[in-house]
Amino acid sequence: MKIFGITILLASLLASTPASAQNANTDKRVDRLEQEMRAIQRKVFPGGATRYFEPEITADTGPASPKPASTTSAVTDLIARVDALEASLANLTGQVEENGFRLKKIEDRLAATGESTTSSDSASANGSTPIVTPKAAPEAAPDPERVVGVAAIVMPDTGDSAEDAYIYGYRLWEAKFYPEAQAQLKKMAEEHSGHRRASFAQNLLGRAYLDDSKPALASVALYENYQKRPRGERAPDSLYFLSTALVQLKKNADACRVLAEMQEVYPEVASGRLADRVASGKTSANCK
């Protein structure tokens, strides 16, 4: 709009100004107008303005005419230059509107198909295929029987919140609701880490992972119980179950080292309450 205003102003000046003064003043104004036009071209189409929108002032292909002596031809030339600028501006505006329309179509297509934000034009230019983000699968509805079964297990209320949280996790594990038991036991061990039952909860968390066929997660939970609570009541048990998880992960040599450490750190428990488990663990791991 600003460029059109300048063009109209220039036309009115050409009509009202005497020819003698009109030539010098108008020539400067047109030069400035052309500079502004090129600036807009560079802004909208960086690096390509002159290639696309150089003002097209075509002369006759015949023999060059002698330069007229009057100022009328100069004014006519200026008017031709203004016309060329207006044509270039109209062309530029059309290109901008066309590009905006194309961009809107691309955005609509991306939104409809779930494609990545990389435009298909850019992907084609790079010789690659546009990446399509897969839509998330709908979540499966919970098993009604499982929901009822979990709801039937009640958390005790003895006044000891840590004890009650552990017992509730134990009951979920005993009923073989392993994912629910894992969440409850993990929460208990984190929120009541200083309670004596935290050692029980973390150890049972590892067992719940083992029972749920997740030996890698079990090994992490069991090792953390031994590392964080080496004097906890279930720290020796965690080493035994850690060896079991390692055997399932086909790391028998590591399992044997864990059992050897258990015997060294907890000799009384290893030779007493857990003696049978230590023996069976060594057999499973083929310890020498």
C-alpha cells in the first residue's frame, strides 16, 4: 500500500509540475522508488529479488532512435519506469499471495495426515521422504475382573502408615497383581525409606519384577536395596534374588560373585536361614 501511495503521488506531481522542473525532481523520486522496490524484493525473496523482479522496460528491437531534445520524452520515460515498477509490485504481491496459499495447503495436509513439521517441498528438494509420525494406538480398556479383584484388596489401617503401605503391597503381590504391587511397593520404599519395612518393600519389589518376567528391573531394585540398606532385614535376601535375576539374564559368573559376597558379608544368614537358597542358587548358576 505504501508503494502504491508513492506511485499516485508521483503521477500527480508529473501532471502539475512544469516540464523544466519536473525532470530533475521526478527522476530522483523514481530512483528512490526503484530502490525501495528492490529493498522489498530482497526482504521477501532474499538473494533472488533481481532475478525474479527486475523492472522490465523493453525497448524496440529496431534501430535506436535519436535522443529527443525536448523534456517530453524524458517525462514519458519516467512514466514508463513507474508503470514498470507498478507491474513489478503487482507481480511481487501475486507471488507472495501464491506462496502463502501454498504454505496454507501444506500445513493443512500435515495436520490431516499427522506428518512431521518438515514441509513436503523441503523433503522433496533433499531427495528424502517426508516422515510420518504414527498415531498413538488407543489404550486398551481395563479388564473388569482385574479392576474388581484389585478393588477387593483393602489397605489395612493400623495407625502405622508405613506398615500399612507395605502390607497392602504384599497383599497385591500375593494375589499376583504384579504391576499394581510394583507401584505400591516402590511408593512405600520411597516415601518411608527410613522405616524398617522399607527393606522388606524394596526386596519384595524385586521379587515382583522377577515374578512378572522382568529380571533386568528386578536386578536394579534388589541391588539398590542392598546398597542403600546393607543392614536392612532383607538385604541378604536381596542378594540371593539378585543372583536369581542374573542367572535369568545369562550372567552366571556375576551371579556366583553375588552369592560369594552374600556369604562373606552375611555369613550367619547364608549358613542359616538362607542356606538352602544359597545352595540352590549356586547350582542354578553353575558356581564352582
